[in-house]
Amino acid sequence: MPVEDLGLRRAAPALAVFAAVRLLGTAVLAGWGAAVGSSAHTLLSARWDSLWYARIAAEGYGYEVVLPNGDVHANLAFFPLLPWLERLVSGATGLGYGSAGLAVSAVAGLAAAWGIFAVAGAVCRERWPEADARRVGVCAVAVWAALPVGVVQSMAYSEALFTALAAWALYAVLRGWWPAAGLLAAGAGLTRPVGAAVVAAVWTAAALAWRRGERSWRIAAGAVLAPAGAAAYVLWVGAYTGEGLLGYLRVQEGWGNGFDGGLAFARFAAAMLAEGPGPAAAGLALAAGVLLVLWLYALCVRQRQPAPLLVYTGIVVALALGASGYFGSKPRLLLPAFPLLLPAALALARWRPRRAAALLGTAALVSAVYGAFWLNGSGPP
């Protein structure tokens, strides 16, 4: 498998498209803010989870909020890599922690775009050799950047950082760079709980390599390194709370997070359908979104994406849709599931360039407007 997708010159169009879409989103958010009296910088860097990450960067772990119903929201729920990087950038530049988080997300977003481009190109050459791998990669990045909740990629959140680590871990797996895949998976495991999906992808690839008769210390090293990040943090939380292996689960329970296979989500959607026309329409849109995600995953299976990608995407989707926490966060939890977009990228790459550019440009504008509306309203908790 060639490695030309690693070249900056080849990836430049994809990076330029990603930067253009995100700059458009920021510009629309700033314009909206000027009209309604809100600050784009505050919306991106100092609301919801951004505040929790910034507090961890400033003070470390140990802060918690006790709600009137007795639930405890502890900052131990947030994995440490993003606040570590915020502290590092803040110390080097003098930026506030929220602004440092924006800088981290900006760089990580470009790294994620590059990784998605590389993965799409690699899959294209292996599965769809008749297609233009470079165009498929650029289209995959464009679609990912222009998702309705793509504005989260520009926030001081961990989605961009996690997606960058996950994409490059998957590319390393496809290339057979086992120690690199393990290290990147470990980094993903220090970023978000869904890092388990990256670990599973590395283990799947290692098992398949073993089945083919491949034996090397590099494969073993990748498999051992992959869970190290998540395991280290979960064990540390267990020691910190004194609850052992259940410590992190207890922390998540305090936030109302758990996994019930989607039962609570289904009840939520059903309740919306049973209400008036407005909630019912929203419930129908929600159901349509879930069906779309499942249909896209079925397409990925039908197009025979490599097994590590299918395992990774399947776990990300299952954790996002099957979690029992706040349902408004599900769209952003699906952001790292970028392999879902490869079928669309392949289809767009086969269109005439002007037609594809017109559709993607329209999607980017809609995403920018929706992102501004969203952040000035309920936003991503």
C-alpha cells in the first residue's frame, strides 16, 4: 500500500477544504454573534464541557458539583489529554486555557482531516481501485467538515483531537505500523472513553494478522500498547476514588451516563412522537437520523471496508446510540465515526467536479448557519 497520502502536497487540497469550511463556520458564528450580542470566542471556548476541560487544566482533578437531586458531577469524567495539552499550550504562549483549547482543536482538526484523507485514500486503493483515491479523500474530508454539528470541530472540545488520533491509528493499522498504531490508540484512550473503539480496531487487525500467520514483536507491541492510555486513566480514577475498577463507572453514573442498548433513547423518541406536532416532527427527524446512520453503516459493510474500520465505526455508533445519557449530545458523539462518510465520498468523487463542489458548498453553508444557531441556543452539552 503506497504512502503518498502522507505527503503534504498531495493532502493540501483536503486540508484547504477543511480550513475553508471551518473558517466559514467561524465567520457565520461571528456575524450571528454581532447581530444578537453574543461572543463567538466565548461560545467556542467557554461553555459546557470547555469549561470543565479548562478547569482541569488550571486546577487538576478533584472538582465536583452536587446537584439538588443528589447527583454528583465530578470532573473525573473527563479524560486528561486535552487539558494536558491546554496547559502545555497556555504555558508556552500565555493564552488562557480556553483559548489554548481552541488552538489545540485547530491543529487537531487539520491533523484529523489529514488522517481522514489518508484513510480514505488507502481504502479506496484497496477496495475501489477504479476510483480516484485523491478525490475520494478530499470529498471525505469535505463531508466530515460540513456535517451539521461540524462546529464542534472548532470548539475547545475533545472531538477533533480524538478523531485525529483515531484516524491516524487506523491508517497505521492499515499500513501495518503496529507500534505507531498502539501508541496512537493509547493517546485516543487518554482523550475520550470511546477510545475503546480504537483499541478494538487495533486488536482486530492484530488478530487477523496472527490468523494469516504473521508473527512479530511489532504486532504484539501494538496490541499491548493500544489499551495503555485508557487503562492507566481508569485505574488512576479507581485509586483516586478508592473504588477500584468500578471507580470510573461510578463517576459516570453521577452524570447519569450508562449503556442500556438504546432503550432510554427509544423511549425519548417515542415520547416526542406522542406529543404535539412540533415535538412529533422532531421525533420523526430523530428517528430518520438514526436510520440514516444505520443505513450508512450497512453500506460500509456492503462495500467491504477493512475489518478494523468496521469494528471501530460499529463501536462508536453503538456507544453513541446505546448510551443512556443526555440525548442532545448524540450527534457530536458520532463525529468520530468518519468511515460512515466513505460511501458518500466515493459517490461524490464520481460526480462532475462542479456539481460536487456546489453540493458540498451548500452543505458547508447550511452547517455554518446551523452551527451558529445551535451554539446560540441549546448547543452541545
